[in-house]
Amino acid sequence: MRLPPLVGRQLHQRRLRAAAAPGAVVLLAGPAGSGKTRLVHTLTEDPDTTVLTGRCPPRTDPFPFAALVEALRQAPVPDGLSPLCGALAPLLPEHTPHLPRALPPAPTPAAEHHRTYRALAELLDALGPAVLVLEDAQWIDTATHDLLRYLAPRLPPHLSLVLTYRPEELPRSVRLAALAARTPPGTRHDEITLGPLTTADVRTLAEHVLHPHPVTPADAHRLRDWTGGLPLALTQTLHHLAATATPDTDPLIPARPPVPAPLRDWLLDRVRTLGRDARRLVHAASVLEGPAHETHLARIAGLPPERAGKALAQATRRAVLTATAPATLTPATPLLHQVCHDHLRQDRRRRLHRAALDVLGRTADPPHALLARHARESGENDRWTEHAARAAEQALAAGEDATAVALLRDALTRPDLPAPRRRDLALTLGRAALTGLSADHTITVLRDVLTTPGMSAAERGELRMELGLLLLNQAARGHTARGELVRAATELSTRPDLAARAMCALAVPRSTPDPVDTHRRWMDQAVTAARRSRNPATPEVVAVNQATLLAQIGDPAAWDIALPDPGTTRTHPGPEVLARRREFARGSLNLADAALMLGHYDRADGHLDDAAQYSPPDQTPYVHASARTLRLMLDWARGRWTGLAERAERDLRSPSLARLHAVTAELTLVRAALALAQGDPATAQARLGDLRAGTGAEDAPDYTVPVRAFAAGLSARLATAQGDPAAAWHHVQDLVSLIASKGVWVWAADLLPGLCALMACGRRAVARDLCTRFAAGLRGTDAPAARTALLRLEAALAHDEGGHERALALYRQAEQGYARMPRPYDAAQVREDSARTHLALPGGRGTAAGVGALRAALEQYSALGASWDAARVRRALRSQGVHTVPDTGRGRHGARLSPREGEISALAAQGRTNREIAALLHLSPRTVETHVANALGKLGLRSRRELSAPTDTAPT
């Protein structure tokens, strides 16, 4: 094991070196494992200092002078010692040849002791200048203690004394601090205390041991909490993590790191030094999940009050138990807690859990979540189920949905769970899981419970409704969800409150082919059912979905519907307020999603702020993950691209989001769009392929139409750039048909590249028909993004039909529309399109304006870092005789060539083939091909023939 650097002890090291000057006494205190030995070892780094080190052994009947003998055993015996030092021969037999002749026995034991003390004082003085270090002085034997009391008033001027000890284990009879008072006048003395390492120190230590793996502040916080900042525990844990870490280890430092065997045994040894009653208290504390009152600990341990008081005093004095409040105790660190718990024999652990169940169950406000765990561990299955159910209901009432999910998932693992109880728990789990990240387990449970015979239609319908909602939201499987919700609405005919929830979920348009009128009918039925319901919360649920429906279809009345009142964040909410807050947050998130799609970005910002304000991130992670992703989508649309790829990639790699398909789809689209704009079409194609992977599989997600439209539009842009307009139209054709059948044309904004490809395919009539239907579908809607896309489509049609002036007027309107949203990337594309129209004017009368528009588009693309588009505009300018210098400081990876790309580009410019370059540089032809393609994309060139000279290869 490599010795880590001395972290967090630099000030202590300077104090120790300054204090350990000749003729000084230094007391170095710190708990076990705090690094006292490591610190005093630094004294040996001075070649001019003789350091004599001995350790007091932890024995109940220690050897006399044990630490001093160890310190002197390796010391060279100087010449010129008086005959008195012959008294040391029995203590130091290995030095007999160098000591004066042994003395005859003293007449009394007291005289013998006095003679030995004088001899040791003379030898220590003769060895000076020296530092005598006696470690673990809490275990000092009586003889050595008496020697120090004798030596202190006669401390040799060339000798300094350093004593290390654990304050928590120092006997009351050993008063080391009193030694300083016994020293001669003028003697220096210092007391140094080592505490736990700070979080910053922990991070520094972890970065050294775990290099090259990065260590985040959160990693350091977790590690410090786990070990209490104790250097020995930190070092052992870090070296164990370093030995087992791989590049894919995530998180590198888990909340409960594995405990290496040496560290485990060292901690258990600390516990074994306690008395029997104190150990019983520690074992009792180890089966509890948090701090416990001392009376509860005593009862769980089975100790009467008098014995418990003495045992508590010892356990706290030894820092094995620590107080978190008056009369409330817990194991000193989570690490110690786990080690003690895991070391208990199974029968002993079960008895302690049963005792905890009985003791805590008699309290005035029983902690049902803790009692569920104790009942499970003690084999009390019925009590486990009862406490888990009550704890889950309490958690839901308090807005702690994630806690409820964890409790219910655990309770449902019981093998002999009765069918009615299983149904009730599964139903509660379904409700709680709606705000979580991963619903796969809950979906499986609900489907399994639905096969249970003997349930009524209403019971089955309620389970099916929760299943349908999970499939719809977390699993993004709209078609499957629709079937479950339709069946649930029928089965819940006698429960209008629940039927209304199923119906209003069906009212929100998704990816199913139902026309918008069908969604409106479902909403009308939901409103009717809500009126019949006696549950006052039902109309609020329906109102949220009504606003969502109207917003999704671009109806401006959506923004006039009042969401449930969330109350004020300054008051402690009751269950009814919490329920309204859930609905308010859900509605705010839905409206933000619709506002983003429609092009109302400021409105989307406001709703996202509302959603975040009224949903705790640790308890409603689905809301927060969705909101965070919508923020990234907003940044993409607004052209705020700095660091956007890294943020999206970080979230994509998060294991907690892996099964949240709607979120990962949007993150993938952000990455694909950025890759394409920044000159990496291969990566964009791969990302879009990730979305298509698994399409058609039984459990494959079916994304919402706006998500599919975004992906289809990107694919169409790629196909158009590759000179294949037919493929571009093919990418969007099915979605155009779906949107037309549903009648929700506000979703068509991102399909524009495929629609415009129709002109290049010679299908102007089809494009004109779609343009007419598009315009009709937008009547009465408030959808700036779709309306501006329609202007672009009309402009493209006008250009294709020769109506250049009309096209230019439409392009101006479109550019102004994008500027208002704002969508600067789309505005730049419109400027580029208008330039082509200018250049198409007869007689060259639009050349100057066209070149000016191209220059403006190039400036906008360069400011965004859209190197792919900037390269296309440069080619257009070159065709007009205008040469521009590529901005190699922006774009993908700064749009500079890497040294390898520059090297390969230079060889390619000489006319060498990929195979020749590969042989020359000892690379594979495929690798060379990739580097050439990347270089062309960054430089804005179409082919390797345009590589005419070595390129700028400065690293980024």
C-alpha cells in the first residue's frame, strides 16, 4: 500500500517540530486512527535529530518500562556512562556489552527503583540531543508513569519528550498534562490535538489515492460522513476502492463503501476493549437506523438503569457511541455502525431487532418505517406488513413519495403476503411511483397483482388505472397505456372519481392515431365524472389535464385555466395541500413542455420555476429530471450552447435516468442536434439511431409526436445535406400523416426540413396541399414555432414557383418570428434561405443582397458555434467569389484540428490514400478515414480534393 501524503496536518506538523525542541514536553492527543503515529514519524525526517520511539502495549498487566525499553533497544549506547548505568543491564540485556558492569542488588525495592530511574535519566541525557516519543500513553504502565513523574522535574536540557495518547481511553489515574507543571522553569510545553479531516482534506487525500479517477465534492462529503473524517479509516477505504475501481465504476465512492478486512477487524478490536455491558449497548445501537434515546438503548440491550448508566458512560468516553442530542446516542460513524451490525450473529441480531420492535412500538408516536424494518428482520411478517403500510401512507401524506416507494417495494417482497393485502400495497405503490424515476418494478408488480382472482371490477380498474398512468409517463409506452386506461375507465363506472382520472389521462394527446375530437370527448366525459365525484380533489386533477390538452393543441384558452392552489412555501403543508402541490407541479411541468413545443419560451421558464418550487427533488425525482431536461431543450432552442453537450451527456450517463425513456429521448435529441450543428454528422446519425433502436419491440417506448418530430426533422436535414431529398421526405412522411389524422398541426414545426424536400423531389403540388392544410390546422391556435415554420414553408414554395419577392417577404416575417421567441439558429437558417432567393433573382440584381445575407448567416452560425452550417455558407460564398477564413476557434471541440487530424490532413493533401497514410503512421485504414472525415467537417470542406495545404493543427 502506497503511503498517502500527509493531508490536513501541515499546521500540526509545524507545531510539533517547533515544540519538540530540546528540553520540551509535547502532548499529542487524538482519537484512535487520527494519525498521531504518522505525524510523529515526520520528526525522523530531520537527519540531525535522534528520535527514540516506543509504544505502550495494550495489556491489562503490562511489562514495566515496556515503551521505554522499546525506544532504547535500538539506540547506540554512548561511552563514558557512570557505573550507575549498570543498573540497566536487566532491562536492556542486548546492551550489556556496552553498559558498565551490573550492580549488586539494592537493599530495598524502593532503592532499586530509584537507582533505575537515575540510570535511565543519565542514559537519556547522554543520548541527547534526542526526542523521546512514547506512543499510546493511555496504556502506560505504572513503572513508566512513575519514571516520567521522576524525570519531569529533572528533564535533561538535550532531551524533549513527546507523549501521544487517546483522550477517550486515558485512565483518570493518569494525568499526563500534570507532567508539564512538574518540569523545570523555562521548559517549553505544548498540547496538540488532532481532530477529523475536513471535507476539503478528504477530497485531496482521495484524489491522490484514486488518481486518475476524478473525485467530486459530493464524493468527498459521502466519504467523510462514512468515516467521520478519521485518517486511518479513510486511507484503508480509499486504497480498497482504488484496488477495485474500474473506468465504469459509478459512483466511484458509494454511500456505503465496502469495508476492507483490516479496517473491519481494527474497529471490532476497539469495541472488544469495552466492558460487557457497554458492548451490549453498542450492539443494540447497531440494529437501529438512527440516534436513539438512552433509555430505549438500555431496554433493547436488556440492561437495568444503573448498569446501563455506567456502560453508556464508558461507550461515550471511548467515542464508540456519540451523542447527537441530550440523552440521544448513535454509533460514532456509519462505518462503525455497519461493521458492528454485520458482525452480530444472526440469532443475536434477530433478538435485538425483536427487542427494538417491542420497545419502539410502545412509544407515543411509533416510527412505523423503522418498526417495519425491525419486524422484517425479526421474522414478524404480519407486523412488518402492517407497519410498512402505515409508514407508506404517512410518507405519502407528508409528500415523501420516494420514501413510500422504497417501503412498499420492500413490503411486497414478502413471500407469504395475503392476496388482499398485496393488492392494497400494490395500489399504494402505483400512486407513489408516479413521481419516481424507474417504474419497471412497479409495472411488473401491478400486472402480476391484476391476475389475482376474486377482485371486483372497481378494484381491478383502480389497479389498471395506476398501471396505465405509469406506462404513459415513466415508461413512455403510450399505445399500451391507452389500452389499459380505456379498460380502467369502463371498470371504474361505479367510481366516478377514479374514472375521471383515467378519462382525463386519455384526453391528453400522445402518439396514438386518435383525432383531437376523440381527446376532447374523453375530456368532456372526465369533466362529467368529476362533477359526479364526491372527492374535492378530482376536479383539480381534471383541470390540470384540461389545461394540458388545450396547451398541447395550441388552444390559447389553456393559459386561462387555473391550476390547483399550492399554498405558500412558508407554511408546513397538510395532506390536502400536499396533494394540491403535486397536481400544481404536474400541471406546471405539462404546461412548460407544451410552451416549449409551441415556442413560448418565457412562459416555459415560469412554469418550470413553479414545478421546481413545489416538488422536493429527493421525493419527486421524476418532476425534477423532466424539468431539468426541458431546461436543456430550452437552451438548445435559444442558442445557449456553451456547456450544453456536456450537461446533456452527463444526464444521459446517469443510471437513475436510464429507464426514464421520455427524458433520455429528449437528452439524446439535444446531443444529436448539437453534434449535427457543430460539424459531427456521424455522431448525430448514431444518436438518432439510438432512438430508433428497439422500435417495434414489445416493450419499446413510443415517444410523443413532438419528440418524434424533432428526431425526424434532424434526420431529414441530414438526408438533404447528403443530396437525398426523397429520403428526407420519407423521414417525416408518416408523422405528417399522423398529425393530419389527429388534426394537431402545432406539432409540425420541426418537420419543416422534410416538407421543404418535397420541392426538390418535384412534388410541388403535394407541398402546396400540405401547406394549405398546415395553415388551416393552425387557425385559432397560439403556436409561434409552428406559425413561423409555416411561413418558411410558404417562402420555400414561393421561391420554387418563381415568386422571389413574395418569398423574400415571407422569409423576413419568419426571421422576425424567430427573433421574438428567440430561436437564433433557425433565424440564421432563414437568413441563409433568403440569401439563396436573393441570388436567384434574374439579372444578378440580388447578388449583393444575397452575399450580405450569407455573410450575416455566417456570422450568426459562427457566434453559435454551428460549424457544420458555417461550412455550408462558406462554400456558397466561395461560389460567389467571396473567400472567408474558417473560425477555427469555435464549433465542435473548438473547431480546431487535433494534432493527429492535422497530420493526416497534410498527408491527404499530398494525394496519399487512406491505406498509404495508415501504413505510414501505423494506423488502421478505418481510423484514417475517421480522422479525414472529422477534419473535413471542421474545415467546412466537401471532399479531400479541397485539402490543398497543411492545416492549423493547434491543440484545443
